[in-house]
Amino acid sequence: MTTTTKTLILSLLIGTVAATGALAKGHGAREMPAFEALDADGDGFVTEAEITAQREASRAERFATADADGNGELTRDEIIAAATERAGERAARRADKMIEHLDADGNGTLSAAELEKAGEGRKGKRGDRAAKMFKKIDTDEDGKISKEEYEAAAERFKERRGKKRD
């Protein structure tokens, strides 16, 4: 197998991981699916055809799940409902991780004090974000942000966000 073929298979596998959260059953969509789920013929190897077939099956499954009325087309409401459900699942996983990592007293909830303590730990690693942002926006370094400085920063932010979405 050539290096190019190996690279292609690895790229497709990574793409499959991103696209097949359902295969990870109970795990986040970013985790690797079980090898056995990809090895459709059970021969102990995963081929490009198996990865392609799995991706297509995953897409079809996601479409069918989103197509609530089963008419073969997604309405605006169906798209919103599917996206909202996925967002809710991600939020639930994030909440579980937050509680797992930040719940100092082990009561299954986060108090304002626990969140404040977690925030203090982040300041040590990443610096005070508010102070950094203020310095960036206060381009004339007079200790105040003018309307012009604010609008210029908003425009820069908007441009950066647009580039990330392209």
C-alpha cells in the first residue's frame, strides 16, 4: 500500500469519525467508532469502500431522522429541530463534564463559589481575558475605550468571524 493510499484512507477515516457519531453509541461524535463497525465484511481490515459505505449510511440515517414527516425533503422546521436536538445533546455532554470537573463538594451541582474558583484557575493559565481584551481595544492606550475604538474592534471581530465560517 502506497503512502498516498494510506494517507487517503486515514483522511477518510478521520472524516468518518467526524460524521458518524451514531456509531460511537453513547460517546461524543468526535470519538473513533469501533473498528468492527467500520469493518463491514469482518475480514480484519477496513477498506476505502467500507468507509465510503459507512459515511453514506450515516448520512442517510441522519437525513431520515431529521425528515420527521418522511416525505424525503427537509423543511426549515425539520432542519431547526434536528440542529436543536444536536445542540441539546452537546450541551448536555458539556454540562456533565463541567459538573464532573468542577463540583468540588461532590453534590452533583455547581455553586457560584465553585464556578468562581474554576474561573480563578483559568486566569492563571490564560491571563485575565477582560484585561487583555480591553488592552486590544484601547488602541490609543489612554485607559478608556472610545466609540470609534469599540466600533473598529467590532468590525475586526466581525471580519475574523466571517473568515472562520468561509
